[in-house]
Amino acid sequence: PVQQPRDDASHQLDVPAPPPDGPHPLLPAMKIAYNSYEFLSTRVKDYSCRVVKQERIDGRLRPMEYIDAKVRHDWRTGGRLVHPRSLYLKFIAPDEVAGREVLWVEGNNDGKMIVRRGGRRFNYITVELDPQSETATRDSQYMLTDMGLKMFVRRLIDIGLEDMKYGECEVKFFQDVKVDDRPCTCIQITHPKPRPQFMFHIARIFVDAENPVPLRYEAYDWPPEEGGRPVLKEQFTFQHLKLNVGLGDAEFRREYSAYKFRD
């Protein structure tokens, strides 16, 4: 006998969402994202902040991490490279990583990060790691060298461009929402049905009202049962953000007096 095609709900969700009908609802949000990327690329040389992040790794929601960050964007004047992309991180909490330090300058040290282990035991140990190595990536879905606002916005743009190929997308804007006591606009994006091409059920991006930069991002997976609560996948908050603070070359060198890297 000829097997009839399935028409159950699970089969329907195995196929891609239909293409959008008319202008995509993501367009206003994408304009904000492009504006943010241009602002960060042309008007922000460096910044400092505290990154508060939480990720679900292998199905388990990891503890919240608190990381003080100094970031310099790659910057050119008259076609001459003034300084390459540079990153310094100091982990504040939880206890198992407190005191960890990470230093990376694009194009230096054969592309390797300098990492002081931190934590309760052997916290003084300093090693050099490839940012793409298993050791460097096992505690996060993202490379540490990609941590930062500019790379973060670039990732959101890439996800948005992929989502705009399909429909089943709802976008809402909420004004006068506060993050770190700063007024923001919250952009909420919802994919009602789980589809293989969608990375999240609900995402919320909180954009600072003064400068067009995201201060918080949170993403949720679909609930395990109908009518259940969405499942947190990841959340990132950029607290105490200070733009163009004038970070010097010395702050991205291993021997900087405030750092505890060992030779």
C-alpha cells in the first residue's frame, strides 16, 4: 500500500517556515542593528564595562558569570592601523573562576590568548591558548575573543538576515524600559512555532536610549510542553558601560602592573 504523508503537528514543524508575506516585520529592528554597528565601528574606539552572562551548555543552565572587560576596536586613521582589536577580561564571580584573567590582541602572540587560570586552586597558573581550542571554548558557546559589543551586534545582524528569509516572526517594541538604571527600548522577537532554521523562540534586545548600543540580550527556547514557560537559553548584560575611555597600549600588555599574569 502507498504510505500517506503525515499531517501531524510534529511533521509540520520539521519543514521550514513559509517565506514572509510582504515587508518583513524584522525590518525596523534590522535598521536599528545596522545603525548600532555603524556607530560602534566609526564612533567608538574603546570601552569598559561589566559583562554579566549566563548560558545553557549541553542542556544545563550554568551559573551567572561576572566579568570586567576592557575592549579596543581595530582603529585606522588615514588608512593606517592605529591599534588592532584588543581585549582584557577579569572574571569576578563565581568562585570557581574568580580571578581569571584573559588578554588577547589580534595579530599578536601567534593569535593566542594569555590566560591566568583563576578559581580556588592553582589560580596563579598562566597559559597560552588558541581561542578556538576545546579548552578555551568548553564553558561557552562563543569564543572569548568574540566577546564585545561590536561582534555581538554583528552576530545579531547575521541571525536577522537569515530569519528574514522566512515568515512566522512577530516583532514588538517597548519603550522606557530600564537596564542598569538606563532608559532603553526593548525589541522583542518571537517565532511562534519551533522550526529547524530558527535559533530561538523569543529574543529580547534592550537598546540604550542615549547611544544606539545594546545593553542586554536574552533568548528563550520553546517550552517542553504546550502551555509551559519558555526555557532560558542565554542572557548577556553590559553594565556600567563607558565609551571612549582612552585605553592605552599598556593596558593590553602582559606586564601591565594591575594584572597578575606570570611568565
